[in-house]
Amino acid sequence: MRLYFLFFIALFISTAVSAEVNIYSARKEALIKPLLQRFTEASGTRVNLVTGDADALIKRLEIEGKNSPADVLLTVDAARLYRAKTRGLFQKIPSEMVSARVPARYRDEDGYWTGLSLRARVIAYATDRVNPNQLTTYEDLADPKWRGRICVRSSSNIYNQSLVAGLVAHLGIEKTGTWANGLVENFARAPRGGDRDQIKAVAAGQCDLALVNTYYIGGMLTSSIEAERNAARHIGVFWPNQQGRGAHINISGIGITAASKNTEQAKRLIEFLLSDEAQHWYAETNFEYPVVDGIRPSETLQQWGDFKADELPMNRLGEFNSEALRIMDRAGWK
């Protein structure tokens, strides 16, 4: 009888200890921790969160190998998810819910990762100096009429790399190279800063157009910093390529690590992050678009209207990342 009692005590302790999940997150703590707290409240699973630079976390997983304590990697940009998969850092997600709720183009074709939220890279323009009727496509930004009028962050930025990778997928290497040469000729200044800095530069008259992700504009419009709110109010949002393939889309996403010791808890976390509750939170708090169909974006995003999204599978952004980098380097996009 005593042996049975000790066995059940050991089983209870083992179950309690395993009721945790360890996350490596490239998303800032403030942008994910409230959701993780809700997951703990709903499931009883303790969440251990480590945040850091996206590329550094991938490198860390490589170095740690099978001894890594991480159960999931939560990161931004499809190219990084693709990179983690090709380096053997993920295992397949054992969940039918993922394929049921997430459109195929926003998840890995082999089931190793899935998108959690969507972000669009759009053209921000000075409302007092640019008529939106002048704007059409990403390709048109290479036209000489925009000479000295465009701000954009550096080629080391993964969002720009994925935009160019998407162009390679649609236009081919040669045409994308010609486009990149023209775009660089139209820079108003040497690339520097983040997307918020490009928005501020447009508002300050340093340039008339900028390539930015929509959630930065949403964050600035609702910022506690008056200067950011004022800058965002001076720019408009233009959705490129609406008569063709649609606006460039990227994702934040997640995968279960190959080294995970808590795969069941990791799977439940992913399913929670794809729930209606979590998807609404992304939309209202982070100003990102839900990856699950049928969930409305926030009122801030709705003010920019509906748009046609590029349906290019996210894998392609990773496949063409190296070619995109070479094109940007040849064009002198620093």
C-alpha cells in the first residue's frame, strides 16, 4: 500500500513539474506577456519567458542543441521561421487546429511553424505634399518622379529583406534588381533608424514617402508621447498593388523546438494563441491583423479600409532571402 502511495505522489509531482512551457520570444515582453498570463490562468501551465534579439535566439537554439530548455520559439518575420526550420530547430506541430484555423499560405507547408498575426508593409505618405492618386505599386517607387523623396530603413532589416524577396518571387531576379537600383536612386537620405523614424522623417518634411509596417503607425497614433501622435497624424496609409497581386504581407509566428521536453504544453499554447480571444488581443493591442479569418482588426486599423493582400506563401520569403540580400547589396542599399 505504501508503495502505491509513493507511486501516486511521484506521478503527481512529475505531472506538476511538467505543467510548464519555456518560451524564447523575439517579441518584446509587453507585446506578449499579457497573453501568456491569460494562458496560465486558463490552463494552469506555468510560462517561463526569455526575450531577446530574433537572430540571437535562433543562434542560441543552435548552440544549445538538444539540451535547449526552450519549448517554443516565438519570432517575427517568415524568413526567420523558415531559417529555424531549415536548421533543424523545429519539430512538427501536432495539432489539427492549426491547419483548420490558419490559411495555408500563413503556415509552413510541412507543419513546422505557423503564423500568429499578420503585418502589412505599406507606403506612408505626407498628406500635405503627396496626392494618393499619384501612388500605385511598390514597383512605381523606383520611378524618377520620386527622386530624393523616399525614406526607408537599412537593408539589414528583415522586413525590407522580405519585401524584396517577395518581389523576387513575383518579378524575378533581373527585374527586382532594376527596381532596387531605381529605389536607391530615390532615397532622400541614407537609410537609418526604425520604421517609427521613417514616419517621423515624413512628418518633418525630410522625405515624402516611406516604407513601413502598419502596426508602427497604429502604435504611434495611440502613443503616450505627444510628438509620436502628432507625427503619425501627418501621414496617410496607401495600400500598394491593389489592382494586381495585393499588398505585401508578413507574419509573427511560432514553432515547437526540436529539443522541447513539454510538447503537449507547447501545442496547447499555440492553440491558445490562435483562439478568438488571443486573436482579438493581437488586433486591439498590437495593431496587427488577425491570422484567423473572420476576426475584425482594431478600429485604428479599420480606418485605413479593407485591402487586397498578396497571397504569396510565407515560405517563399525565406527561400528568396539570400537572393534579396544580394540584390540590395548590388544596388547600394546600405
